[in-house]
Amino acid sequence: MPYVNIRVAGTLTKEQKAKIAKGVTEVICNEANKPPESVLVMIDELAPENIAKKGELLDPPA
Amino acid sequence: MPYVNIRVAGTLTKEQKAKIAKGVTEVICNEANKPPESVLVMIDELAPENIAKKGELLDPPA
Amino acid sequence: MPYVNIRVAGTLTKEQKAKIAKGVTEVICNEANKPPESVLVMIDELAPENIAKKGELLDPPA
Amino acid sequence: MPYVNIRVAGTLTKEQKAKIAKGVTEVICNEANKPPESVLVMIDELAPENIAKKGELLDPPA
Amino acid sequence: MPYVNIRVAGTLTKEQKAKIAKGVTEVICNEANKPPESVLVMIDELAPENIAKKGELLDPPA
Amino acid sequence: MPYVNIRVAGTLTKEQKAKIAKGVTEVICNEANKPPESVLVMIDELAPENIAKKGELLDPPA
């Protein structure tokens, strides 16, 4: 029952999400010997002002 | 200090959220012997295009 | 496809986990109109020294 | 590679997010001896109706 | 800065983890146009008694 | 009710965890105007073989 949570900065198109979900599911099924129907993927799109690297927001205050 | 994160496809009404939070908290308190005030529940409502089963989005591209 | 993550301090017996998983799944199915087979529950048992309330570990250094 | 997820009720200003990201990153770098560029912070702002304490939503139904 | 959390039932070999991390990173970089060095993957291996489908633990009490 | 999840590679001493929990709680209380007793911190220590950057495990197979 693999559960995969993917969190990205900004938005993805529905096509990008579809390809990512398909590709990630294939990788996990192939490498971990899990049936595809057991894989659950959830994608979170975060605003760049809600993500920080090195202590600085990707979209910092002016 | 149980922390419960519930992630669903689509939206729930406020009434549904209230009943789920109450019911889930009761189950955990009863079975795990935790005081209700220690239970923190957070609900995430995801768009169906952000969830995939079997490598396919619940709301796939046309 | 509800996904539920329950994080508790300390350990639970297998019986407690079974009852919690059953009860939580029932609550979500009943209130959110989801089929039981779609509900995925994952339980994390954390050592009390890995949880803090009010800035203090549940199991603080001596 | 510390990953930090901060989930709050309601919204924060961009200035608050910037200060929190900076402060949390500093604490972790100082105490855990990690380089700042390795710290990834993600902030989730949840509607009060999606959070419950004691089995009651912070923003309950009328 | 994609962050990916993969949670599986049972354990994986180091070789399996390496292939999954590589493959998942490639999929996300290719489809979402992210540089590989920005992708952080964290794998959690859960005991089957800590995961439930349909309200039943994968490793239920006797 | 801020919830903070900190995930690190390797282990921390109890003293390090205590300082991180205290410091992170202070930062969030000061910047977000939250009472300290509302802040819940959970720390996850992951084996380096369960974390990847750039598609490579921190502790790769030989």
C-alpha cells in the first residue's frame, strides 16, 4: 500500500500531474514489486511564499 | 498527544468535518486511553486532479 | 481515497491499532460517504522524547 | 537535509512566514549542526474549520 | 524544491531504495522541469501492523 | 494549534531535541502570536539510507 506525497512549489498542469503520477507509480511498482492499484499518490502545490530554503522564502517580502 | 491528519478527495461540508473530527477523536480516546483535549485533527481537502490511484488521476486530463 | 495518518506518543498494542483502524475507518465512511476499501490508515508510534508540547519534550533530558 | 513542515490555523502574512522560516532554520542549524542551505521549510495554512481540538472544530458549524 | 515522501509497508533493500529514489527524482525533474538537486526524497518503512486497508490491519491480531 | 514536524537524517541527542523543540516553539509563538501550549512538535529521525538528494541516497548501496 505505498502512499506517496509529492509537494511542489507553484502549480502544475493537469498533464504534468498525470505524467508524474503515472511515472512515480511505475517506478515504485517496478522496484518494490507492488501492484499498481495499491499505490496512492497525493500532490500538494504550495505557494512559493510558503516554502523556504536556507531560511529564506522562495517568494520573500519586498 | 495524538495528531491525526485526514486527507480526502474533494470537499466536505462543515457538518461532515465536525462529525468526523468528533468521531475520530472518540475512537482514539477510547481505544488508546488518551484524553480528548490532547487530540489534534487536521483535515486536508485535495482536488481530485491532485490524487492518483493506479497511476491515474481521479480527475484525469481530457 | 481518504488517507489517514495517526501519530501517537509511545506504543500501542496490535489490538489497539486494530480497533483504532476499524473505528476511524467506520467514522470516515459513514460521515463522508466513502467506501471502506478506499480508506488507508497509517499509524506512527513516536518515542516521547521525539514529541514536545509547550516547547518541552514529553520525555525531557534529566 | 532537515525538512520542516509547519501547519497553522488561519493565515500568516508574508513577513510572519519570512521570520518563522528564518528563525526555525537558525534554531535547527545551531542545535543540530546542519548547514542552512540544507534546511527545507514548508508552511501549510489551514482553515480553522479544518482543525479540531478535543473533537471540536476551531470554527464549528452554527 | 519538490519534497517527496514515500511510505511503504514492510522493508526495502538499500538497492530498492536507491532505484526508487533515482527513478522518482527523474520522473519529477523530467515532467515538472525541476533540477535534480532540488528534489528531496524521504522513505518511511512501516510495519504491516501499522497500516490498515478497509479498516483492517495488514498484519492483524491473531 | 501549530503542528510542527521536523524530519532529520540520522539521530539527535535528547539534549538537541529539547533545544530544537524549545527554540522552534519560541520562534513560532513570537512571530505568529500563538500561545506556547498550543504548539505540538514531532521529530522524525530517518536513517540516511532512507533520504535522497539529487536522486541519490545519503547512504548509498556499496
